Amino acid sequence: MNWGWKIVILYSAFAIMTLAITFYFMGQKVDLVAKDYYKQEIAYQNQIDKMSNSRALAQPIDLEYDRQAFLVKIAFPEQGNGSQIKGTIHFYRPSNADEDVHFEIQLDSLGLQNISVEALTKGFWKVKIVWTSDGMEYYDEKVITL
């Protein structure tokens, strides 16, 4: 076999490999953007106001992950009693939106909420917390790795 045929075989193998990789990645699911992205973008000023309110708190939200007990412990600021705080906690999985989980805020008498994360997939999670207290809206976001 002369060098001409070797070049043809090498080029053909490269082209086939490139096409195979292209078709493989075109079939991959990507969930890095919300389904209602444009609607969220228009209402983002409201989100900025909530984040500013959260940053202005004297005591920020404290989120701690207990690896032994598979619990996420969230302590809310002490401005008003726990019955006045209402909102949601969203465990957001950037790599797979089907794994997202929502919880209602239900504080105990100490203003804490414990959430079991034993059933969640190991890996990177964003915990998005939206709450209302004394008529003010707040938003905070923390990153955890299970």
C-alpha cells in the first residue's frame, strides 16, 4: 500500500469520527436554561429587588449540609417569628431539570427547617430560597454539593 492510500484512509477515518461525535452530541439533553426563560428575564428587576432585600439583612440565611444525616439545615433571619415567614425552597439541578425539587417553607419553633436530601442525586445543586417576611420579599441562592 502506498502513501496515497494511507492518506485517504486517515482522512476518511477522521471524517467518520467527526460525524459520529457531531451526531452523538446533537442527541444530548441540555437543561441549563429554564423553559420560561424570556418571561423570567422580563421580570428580573423584581428578582434584583428581592436579592437586594436579602443582602440588606443584618443576619443572612444560614444553609448547612450535614453529610452524615443527609440533611440540609436552613436557618432564617430572626426578624419576626417563624409563623410570618412564607415561601419556597427550590433545589435546582443545572444538569437535569427533571430532578428539580420544591419544598414549602415550614419552620420549627427555632426558625429552622431541615430537609432530607437522601433521595436526591449526588452532585452539584443550587438551593434557591424565595420568602416573604413582614411584607418584604427576599431571595437567596446557595450552592451545595451532595
